[in-house]
Amino acid sequence: MKLYILLCFFCLPFQGLLAQLSVEAVQANQKYRVTMVNGEQYEGQVIRDDDIALVLQTKYAKILLKAENIESVNLVGYKGSLDFPNLHHNRYYLFTPSKSIGHFEGYYQNIYLVGNIFGVGISKHLTITGGFEIVNLIMGTPVGYLNSRLGFSIGKSSNSFAGGIIVVNNADNDTYVVPYASLTLGSNDASVSFALGLYNDLEDNLNTAINVSGIQRISQKLSLVSENYIFPNNRTVDRTDNALSVFGLHGIRIFKRKNSYDIGVATLFEDRVFFRNRFVAFPYLSYSRVF
């Protein structure tokens, strides 16, 4: 019963989201500036975009541009129902959607003043994110992670899938390598992501990690965010027991065009085998800026 109530709490920010998942993203109505390697520029709406070519509907005609000759594609105008597009769609709280950030676009995120995360799009499909915690770094017990991901769009829709590898190092100098696959459904203003990863614990047992995350923009400058990590058979934090462990981040994002502030609550639930269950909650605060 406790787990059922907890999972229902996780689903609250997803209300009103599923009805939007079949709707095309706002990008279909946006104007882009395409810059070629030789410096030429074209403006219009993107009709098709894949690994071979980009088809652009300009004011006068449709033009086909070879992908290998494109230097960058940047948003010019926004024609959605809100005043400006959501530029903070490239992450939930920590986890990132399947869609690539964009060529040489990225973000910086600071958590509790001591956690630092950077994300950048290396190419059209490759995104690299990573972070470290400064206090443990100074103490000589570095905590950090690196996430390398390849993301691809699904047809002409705004949905996407990705595959990647996360490498995590904790304060005890334990290193975890987590290959994973993810699926993201929805648009930049409303999306839900599902991910499945595999990792070996300290006793070299193969375990599964599941992520379910979602974001829902509810006004010009406010979004609801929920991010959940489920470990069906995880070693508990104090390493005394095995348990179904669920770590979650839930709250709001207040944002402008470039800056955002995440305010929420972090939760840890452990359904232990041999000892009493554990539930812990504490505040979560972070700041980020896109570039």
C-alpha cells in the first residue's frame, strides 16, 4: 500500500500530459535560420530533417540542403501559444530526455551551490553531460559522473529514442558503468521519458535501474517536473540489506529564456527485506542557464 501511494504521488505531475503525446511539437510552426559551412544562410520552416538532408520551406520555395554542408540550425521566431519557447527542455532535474541537445548548444546547472553539471551537444545526435561535487573534490574523494548519449528522432514526430553509457564514481571510489536505453514522448513543453539501464553492484550482481520522468509546462514561466529512479533489487544505502529502492525528485521549475530555478523535494523510499522500510525527504534546489 505504501508503494502504491508513493507511485501515485510520482504520477501527479503527469496529469494532462498523456493527451498531448500524439501532438506534433511546436517546432513544426517555428522559423529557423540554417547556416551553411560556406557562410550562406537560409530562413524558413523545417519540413524534413534527417542524416542525409534538411528540407526548408522558405518564403519563395522549398529547398533541399545536404546535412554534411550544414554548420548550424538556429531558432529565429516562435509561433506557439506562449510568448517564448521553452529552452530548458533538455533536462528534467538531473536526467536528460532522449532528444539531442543540439549542435554546440548546452547548459550549466548548479545544485546546492556545490554540485556542478555541464551538458553540450557535440553533434546532431551526440550529447555529453557530466558533473562533479566540489566539497568531496577538495577533500580528495571526488564524486562525479559522465553520460555519453546518442539520440535520434522517431520519424517526423517530436518523439525520440537514445542509447548511452553513464559512468558514476562515488565518495568510496566505487565506479559504476551503466549502459541504458531511453524513449521520450511529447514536445518541449510536455514530455515523458522512460529509461532502462543495467549495472553491477559491489558484489558483482547484475541489477536493473529504471527511470520514469516527466515535465509539464503550465504557464509562461512555470513547469511541473517529476523524475524517478527505481531499483528493483538494490543494496541499501547503509549496505545492510537488499530492497526495492525508489529515489525521486518532484517540484517546479521557474524559468525565463536563459535562466531557470528548480525548487522541489527529493525522496528516498526503501522497501527492505529484513529491516523496517525507510522513507526520507529533503528539499532540492538548483539553478541552470542554457547557452
